[in-house]
Amino acid sequence: MNIIFFTSIILSLLHSILFWDRKPGISVFIFTLATVGYLIYVLYKKNRIINRYGLLFSIPIVLLSSTYFIFNNELFSIINGLVIIALFIVMCIYTCKPRLKLPNFIYEFISVILGTLESIGDIIKEIKSLKRDKAGNSNTFKIIKAIVISIPIILIVLALLMSADQVFEKAFRWIFDFIIDILAVDGLFTTILRIGLMIVIFLIIGGFLVNVVEENTMFNDNAKENNNEEKNKKSFDFLTANMIFTILNIIYAIFSIIQFSTLFTHSANITNFNYSEYARQGFFQLMFVSFINFGLLMIFNINKVADGDKKLYTKVMEIAMIVFTIVIIISAFYRMYLYEQTYGYTYLRIFVYFILFTELVLTIPVIMYISGKDLNLLKIAITTCTIMYVILNFINIDNLIAKKNIDMYFENGDLTKFDLSYIITNTNTDAISQIKRLEKAKDQIIVDRVESYLKDKKSILSDEEMKWQEMNLSKLFALSIL
């Protein structure tokens, strides 16, 4: 418990320094790096690392945190925060319990969240026990006492050294500025809120670590694990699987014939047939159908009996469903391509491309799994989705959307299908270099709107006092261009 106390205190202080009254920037990367390092250290010290490969999830966690420093995307800044937290949980699960199947994984994921809240009570009990430890025998008490005694001594020594050397003073002045800022009389209420937030962060981090590394917590309940293993020993319902797969495959076969005879060959005999409008009608529906197919294949394979006991007909039906799923994915992909070529790029259309491509990649391990390969399909799916999501973050989606739409405008010159409002409203500084190209547009209305937008953006960036915690390369690059 001592190492958990110390780790939680350090991280709560660091969180306050980096994030209080600051916009996210390099601070997210620093805090995430420190948290990952401390988490791995605590897991190692408590001998909770069963599978070292689970620690590889720390790589996408750190990479996603770096996007707050490299890019300036408001949508991803919200989503990435949730994804980073989820990946922290996944890393703990696969590091401590590597061979989980889907039902257990979901149960463990929930147990990490609820167990963290439950373990906060253990942290509070430990704090209360310090009051009763008048002899000071508790190591935790000794650590806290050492910190309280050390801080004033360190501050006095720093003050003396700063007064003796100007270079040293410049390097460490921020510490005293930080203390003065916290203790400012006109910010008493703000100071109370800040201290309150530090306590909350301390309890959450402490509760998370206790739940993950200590014995007899919700996450480390051996009786629960044994019960879950028994629940996984269910027989494979061949009749239900065969009925579902057979009916769906017949439907998909008919659908595939229609796709090859109309969409893929452009041979529809329909008056005033518009392929871009036809494509618009289906890509979202087809994407969700592919989700359903993958879900069914996962459900009917996750708890199956030994592969040799699986009937040949069931295997054939599952492989057929995979093939039809590939046709559906290609159809959705092609529909999106036709529509995007006519109406341009948006966030949603780029997301659809990535989701469909991710599904296409996942068909490979699914086929191998159905064929009898001993694969941890759930882990492969989580890893693949994580890698694709990280790639999505690093393609600089704002820049990509602006570039593709502006390229289409310069190539076609069709104002009716060029949505400048979408570009300047939904992209940020990542797209400035592309938007600046429109200053050379032939249409004066576009030139005027772009110049006005760039002028406003320059004014906002110039007036923004960026603290070191908020440092962002995209903003700095955009300002240099403007």
C-alpha cells in the first residue's frame, strides 16, 4: 500500500501542475508517460505481470497522448481521452490475465471500473488508520511525514541558492511562482477547488492501483475467476448456429448477385439512375450489417468446444458468411467512394473508410480461427482496432479533408459541390496550410472568405498566451505560416 500511496500523491500533484487552468498540450503526453511508467513499476513491484506482451498496449497509449502536442483536433482531443483510459484498463487486463475470452473480458473491464470505486474506500481506511498510529510505525505515515518535513527545508535551500546565482534562479523560479499562484489571496475559492480536485485524483489513482495490484479486490477475486471459467464451458449450439448462418447466407447470396449486376458493373436499367445517390442509400446500413456478421461469428466461436467437434457444415457456413461479409464491405466501400468522389470528404466519410478497412483486415484472423488455428481472437481484434485508431490519429485528418476537397475544387471548379463552410468550421490549425491555398482561387467570394478566416485565426493565435503545459506544434506551425 505504501508504494501506491506514494505513486498516487506524485501523480495527483503532477496532474495539478500540468492541467489546472491549462489547455491540453504537451502536458497530456508528460502526464501519460509518467502514469504509464508508474503503473508498470507498481505492477512489477507487486509481481502482477503475468504476460509481458500486455505491456505493449502502453505504446498506443503514449502515441495517442502525443497527438495533443502534435495536432490540434478538437474531436480527437475528446475521444482520445476516453480511448487512453480504456487502453489503460485493457493493458492491465491482458498483463494480469492474458487468456480471457469475451464474456470474461467484459466482466473484467467492468470490474476494473467498479473495483476502482470500491477500492477508494480502502484508501480512505488507510488514511484513517494513520491517525491511530501514534507510534508512527506505519511506512506510509513515515513517507508522508518525510515529505511534510522535507518540503520547507528544500524550499529554503532553493531560495538561498537562487539568490546566489541568477542562472540557477531562472531555472527554478517557476516553483515559487507556482506556490504564489496557489496561495494568492484573491483566489482562495479557486485554491480550495484545486486542492479538492487533487484529492479526487489521488483517490481515483490510488483506488485504481489498489484494485489492480492488491489481493482480494473486485479485479483480483479468485473465486470470481473460477466461476467465470466454469461459465465458459458451454456446449456449442450447432442447430442455432446452422439455422442462422444458412438463412443469412441465402439472403447475402441474393444481395451479392444484385451488387455484381448493378453497382459493380454500372448496368442498372433504371431511368435517370444516379450512382452517387444510389451509393448514398446504403453504405451505413451495409457497415452495420458487417458488424452484425462479425458479432455472430464471435459469439458462436468464443465458447465453442474443441475444434474437432465442430461439424463440417457449420464451418462451411461460417466461411461462406465471411466471404459474403467481404462482398458487403467492398460494396459499402465502393458506395462511399462513389459518393465521396461527387460530394467530397468529411469526418464521417473518412471514419467509414477506416472502419471498413479494419473489418477487412479482421476477416483474415477470423478465417484462420474458424479453420482451426489456436488464436486469441479477442486480443487480435482489440490490437488491430487499436493500431488502426492510432493510424487514424496520425494521418492528420483535418489536413487530409481540406487537401482532398480543395484539390477537387481546383480540378473541377464546381462551386455547387465545394463546401468551404464545412472546411473552415470543422477543421482547425492542422488544415491552415491547405486553406491558405484558396487565396489563389479564381472565385473572389472564396478568396475574401478565406482571407477573413485566416486573419481571424492569426489574431486568435497571436493573442493566445500559450503556457509551456499547453505547447502545441500545430498552433506554432500555423502561426509561422500566417
